[in-house]
Amino acid sequence: MSSLRERLLRHKKPSAGSGELSPGTTAEGGQVLAARDGERGSLWNEAAGGAESGRDEAEREANRPQAEPESAETLAWRELGAELQPGEWGDFVMRRVHFGLDHEHGLHALGELRERAERLQHLLATGKRPGTKGRRGAQPAVQPPDDTPGSESAGVVPNEPEQPPSTAVERLLFIDTETTGLGQGAGNVPFMIGIGYMEADRFTVEQMLIRHPGEEASMLAYLQTKIAERPVLISYNGKSFDWPIVRNRFILNRIPLPAEPEGHLDFLYPSRSLWKRTLPSVRLGQVETSRLGVFRSDDVPGSMAPVLYFKYLAERNPEVLSGVFRHNEWDVLTLAGLAIHLARLLGYESDGDDVQAFGREEWFRYGKWLEKCGIYDAAMVTMEALAHDLTEHDTEAEPERAELDSCVLPLAQYFKKYGRYEEALALWNLYIRRMGRERTAALEPFIELSMYYEHKDKQLELALQYAREAEDVLWRRDALKRSVAKAGQRRRSAETTDEPSPEAADLMKRIERLERKAASALSGAAKSAACRPEGQSGKSPKKRTGTAQLDLLSDFS
């Protein structure tokens, strides 16, 4: 009986071209089939193992945590160039903008700040000249040189003014805030703080914004680290507004407030010194347009910033704040441009041409500002050039009448303070030539000339002449007041008296004193003339020199 295997082989068809199987080849065919069955088994095992590993990989991929898709708000912040900044106490919104050193903001490239920043140190000085006592007309004390004999043994150490902190560019931090109001109480929150600083090859503006009050502490902590790195703040009205508000927020959030910044340059004060009388206002927008050449387009007014922020809180649409980001960015850039402009003025780079183009009033204010900053040599050069310009253009049209009161008289006082009476006399006489006959003329030049000729030049008659001219000006002024009162049909009240004004009383005393001194001088001269022998001059004989005496002796030899 054949085995089952043999019966199965008999039913198997031979392969094409092989012919029928002989009984002798049955075993070999069985071996071939067994080999093929083994191959099929190994392939099945490999396929089964691959399928198993594929299922494991799919399970691992399914169990792996998937990244959450970005929210619409996050994408909206990203469109504004902002992102969420992780902080010590949570996240807040951060927007960073980088500018190359060749980026021009108005008239100046930002890279100019690197080589001029240290000049801003003058703005941190007190401006009091060493040796002055602070009174009007005080002269600067002359300090002996270090190699003066006996100076070391004297044991006297001069009171040197405290050295202001360095204003190197890597220590400067420009700051500007956008707040929910204008007060300084607890309800006024700086929802955006913009800072700017110079890096190695770029200028960076960082704008921090809070989406709700819970993010304020994290924002302040980040600001704290920046102030520690760059301890000299630069702001515009920051001493009175921005920094007090930020300091209050540190206290309310119970964040340990570090020491005050080493220095704080508030550019509002030099702007007032330079442009208060020549610009309609000294707001930052006016200054940047008139003096920095910055013209904004599509700008959001600063007064609209809190309105837009409250709108964002209601709608949660970051696009609402795009204009506020742009406005704050321009403010920080303008602070950098203003720093460059003031540093150029402090360095006297253009010999005052940047100021002279805007009139003599600003020219004079520039010289006074240099003096206030302690740059006395440049201040004197500026004032001398202005005095020369005024006296050289002394015509009926120039200087203008407004410049006589606002420029000529203060300039004369400046030269008087430093003992430069030649320039002061020329300016006082210039004013009298132009305004001496006017009812609205000032008494100052007449009084000053009278004082000079009485005490300095000892010409009493000339001093009395200027005092009487001052009396005439005062009389004409009072007559003008009386005519105005009569035209208005005003009646004198019961309290009105005929007593002279304090100014008139002082002038009368001066005239009486000069008249007495002049009369005394005349009587003394008359008495000395009467006591002299007839034919003798009032002058003492001139002492002969040694050569003249030898010549006289040779005549008798």
C-alpha cells in the first residue's frame, strides 16, 4: 500500500517541458517540494514578523503625544511680529525688531550713537562751574596748577564735583511706556513697555505687552534684568511719568525693586532749554518733526493707545494693537535719534550751524545750554559769535525787535558775569540805539551803563546822564499807562496813591546820589584849583627817568 505522500505526488502535474515523473525521481521531487515548503515557511515567518513590528510602530506612533495646533490668537500675534515670551511668573507678549546700524531715522543713522554716546555724560552733570558761589556776577575761581610750590603741603583738598556715571553706548537703555491713563495712581497700568538698546552690530527694540494683569509680574521681572544690564535710562518726560509709574508697579506686585538706575537722562529738559521759545511746543512729536526730520505716516496718536488696548481686551483681536506697536516703536527710535542730535550739539561738531539756521534766539539758548552742561569754552565761543553777528548787522531791520529783549539783553548779562565788559557795553548801546526812544524800552541797559560808569570807569557825569535817560523812559512809560487808563475811562480807586513805584524810587535815589557825588567832585576840584599858586597846573610834576636826570646833570657840568 502506497503511502499518502506517494499518492499525492501521482496527482501532481509535471512542470512544462519536464515530461512524466519516473518512479526513480519521486523521492527527489519530494525533496524539492519539501525545500519549497521550507522557503514558503521562512517567508511567512518574515512577513508575520514584519507585520508584528509594523503594528508595534503604529501603536507607538499613536501613543506618542501630538503637538497642539497653534491657536488663532498665537498666529495673530505672529503676524504682528510678536510671540509669547516665557517668564519667571508666566508668559507675556514680546515683539522684537532689529535695525542695522546704517538705518536712518530722520536725519541721523542709528550707528552714529556708538561714537557719540559718551558725550551725553554732560547732561548728568550739575552744570555748576567749580569756584562759583552761585550768585549773580560771581567770577570763577582760578585754581593753581598741580605743580605750584607749596600746594601739596597746604593740605587743602578741593571739593571736586561728583563724577557722573558713564554713558557708554552699552550702558544706555531707551524706555517708553504706553499706559491705561495719565495719572500715577494704582489704577494706571503700563500695558506696554518699549525698550531699545545697542548691540554689537544692530539696534534692538523690544516691546513687552500684557494680555491681562496676571502677566504684569513676569513682564516687570524681565525689565528688571534689562535695567541691571544697562543702568542708564533715557526717556522723554520719564522722570515725571514713565519711571514713577513703573516703580509703583514693582511695589504693587511685591517685586523687590533694585536700586535706582545709575543715571536717568530725561530729554524733555534739554528740549525745553533749547526749543521752548522757538517751537510751538516741546512735545516729542513736534521736536522730531522740526529738528530731527522725522515724519510719521499712519501713526496712532498716543492718546488713542489706552482706547485701543481696552478694545483688544473686549475683542481679543491682536490686530487692534498693531498701530500701538508701531507708535511705540517710533517713539523709541526717536529717542535714539534725539540722543544722537543732542550729542552732536554737545560736541560742537558743526560750529553751531545746526542752531544758527533757526534764528538768534535759539542760538543764544544753545550757548546757555552749553554753559549749563559745563562746556564753558564752547559756550563762550558761541556767545562771542552771536555778539559779533548782532553788532555787525546793526541796521534798522536787524536785529529784530523781539530779539532785542530776548537775546541782546540776556547776552549782555552773560558777558557781564564773566567780566567781558567790552562786549556787554556794545550790546547795551546797541539796545539803546534801537529802543531808547520807545515807551516800552527796558530800563536795564540804562541802569547797567550808569552803574558801569559810576563804579568801573569813574565817569560820574556819564553815569548821571544814563540815569536821567532811564528816568525819561520811566516817565514815558507811566504816561502811556495814564493814557490807556484815560482812554478806558477808568477811575482811580480809593486805594490808589501817588506814591512812586519801587523801580522809580530806586532810580530817584540813584540820581540823587550821583548828583551829590558829582557836586562833591566839582567842589573838590574847585578847592584844589584855588589852593594852587598862580600859573601852576593842577598836575604834579612828572618824575624824570634816570636817563633824563643824567642829561640834566650833564648840562651843569
